[in-house]
Amino acid sequence: MNVLILGARAPAALEWSRAFTCYGWRVYAADSLLAPITRSSASVRKYFRLPEPKTYPHAWISSIINIVKNQKINLILPTCEEVFYLSWGQDLIRAACPQCEIFTSDFSLLNKIHHKGHFSLLTKGWKVEAPETHILENIEQIKTLISNPSEWVLKPAYSRFATQTLIKPNEKELQSIKTTSQYPWVGQRFIYGKEYCSFSVLNKGKVTAHACYHPRYRVGRGSGIYFEVENPPDILQFVQQFGADIKYTGQVGFDFIQDANDKFFVLECNPRATSGIHLFGDNPDDIVEAVINTHHPKMVNPSKDSRMLTLAMLSLTAPKLLSRKTFWQDFQKARDVIGRRNDLAPILFQGFSLIEVLIRAFMRRTSLLSGATADIEWDGHDIH
């Protein structure tokens, strides 16, 4: 059997490639980057470079169809935001390649849960629901809502990595917001507490794999780089209700916060792979079964060991936290998600991947995080 894993730039794609190889499948990887980290892995049989889906969506779909036909692909597994372009074009792929399964949900559903305002409305009345959230389409709405900025968090309705998130914004930050009906923002009431993230695999609404973790170390306010396993039952119950209510298929991650009264709130939804996939590295056969077996008899649970992105921990986090006594203790307890004894090339290849992203970010005059995903992002715009 053959699987095509998209989003090869992501460590999550590397994890999936290794899992499917252990399971006995032939793994093919694809991305629009020249040197994504997964390309170097011994688990990948062949790598394909694709057009940029945000700029050339039809060419991107056509390229995937050619790969599926030529390599006799049985399953397409997205890992990053290219999932939106895959979902948009999945009818074309199925018409051309009826033997190929595509592990995602309908485009309209992905839009509904990707939009932070619409997702918050979806959770109304659930045991775990979003904090008070308002969709903001002009500056007047912002001024009307934000009488006390210390009570609010503002962010674009379509965004990632918290790169534009404003927590308790000041007047200058409020004035800098450019919001329209086409590119709205949301205002969400600020909740102080402990942060959690979840990663789950759902198959036709059934939760077949689930992990929850505390992002003990982050890159700024955004992506976690250290994943400490937690298991709050309220979060699992939320994911189960989410799956049952909307019949979701695919990978999904959620961000939560637990307030001082131990009440959980869900902050946003990421309908794609997240770092929680690394917590299943010791159970490759089970996590693959969670995707390919609709009737999987049990939900797959993660290992208990913490995981981390070692390079990011050392280069981005350690210089700021050397004085914290627990940093090196935490560092020694966790396992790297990139390096494996039988697959060492990705450790070295990280440098090439980083250089390419830096060049792309410079050419686009954007930040490193934005440059890493600019060509695959979908922010609610029409796809032509």
C-alpha cells in the first residue's frame, strides 16, 4: 500500500512517515519547498516538489493527481494548512483516482471550524465551550466592545501561531488593527489559567486517537516546542462531543485553558496535524490503524514521556531560561522528535530547511513563522 504525505516541511509529517513505514506501507512525501525536513528521512521512498497551493491551487491539485496515478497512491494524508486546498479539490482527485482515500472533511466544515468566531459559536451550550467571543468587522465594533482592554484578547479570525494575537491590547495596538468583513478579527474575553493543547484523529466522528499535553515551552506566544503529557477528562469529552456532533474526519488540534476554578474553556480549533502526533512515536502501528481502520476497536493513547524540538529548545528557549533551575531537568527528561537512531539525516537536514525558510521570509518581507507557511495558508479567501 502507498501513502502520500503532504506538508513535508512539518515535523508532524516526519512522524507520520516513520509510522507508515513501520506499518509496512511505501511512503511518498510532497511539499512546495525544496528542502523540507521530511525529504531527508529514510522512511520516504520518493519526494515530490509541488506548486504553491495558495498561488496555484489548480496546478497543485493537478500535480497531486499525477502523483496519485503514477505511484498508485492509496491514501493522501495532509499535515499542514494545505489541507484546505486538498479539501477544496478533493472531488477532482476522487473523480480522477477513485481508488485513493483522502483523509479530510468537507471544505465548508473546515472553514466553519477554522474561523475562530464561527468555531466559538459552534461550542455554545457544550460542557466545555469558548469564552465570550465577538466577530469584529470594523474599527467601530472594536471600540464599542473594548471599553476595558485588559479583559480581552484580539486576533484575526483566520490566523496561526498567535503571530498577530493582542493580549490586553493598548491604544496603539488597537489603532493598528485592520479588520474588514472579508478579513475579520475576533475579540475573546481573556481567561487566566493553565494552557493545554490536544491532538486527535477522528474517523467519521469517532475519536480513534487522542493526546493532550501542556506546552511547557513555546516560541514566544505561539507554537509549543516542549510537550508534557496531561490527561484532563474534560478535554477528551469535548473532543468526543465535537466528533459526534459534526461527524468530523481527519486530524484536529484544540487549544484550551483551565481557569482558577478548574473550569475548562476551548480557545480555538486547528483542523490539521499538530505537535501532539509526536506523543504517539512509540505506537506507530496503532496510530496508523487510527487513520486507516474505520472500525478501530479502541482509542489509541499516547506514551507518557515528554517530547521536544531540541534545536528550537537550545537556540530559541535556552538563552532566555538558563537561570530557571528546572530548564535542564525538563530538557533531560524529554526525547527529541527529529532524531532517531535508524534515521539520523533529518537532524542535519534541519539546517537546510531553516535556511530555505529564512530566505523565503526575507523575500516576502515577513517573520520567520509567517515565512514558514505563507505559501500554504488559507485565510477565508476565495480559491480560484
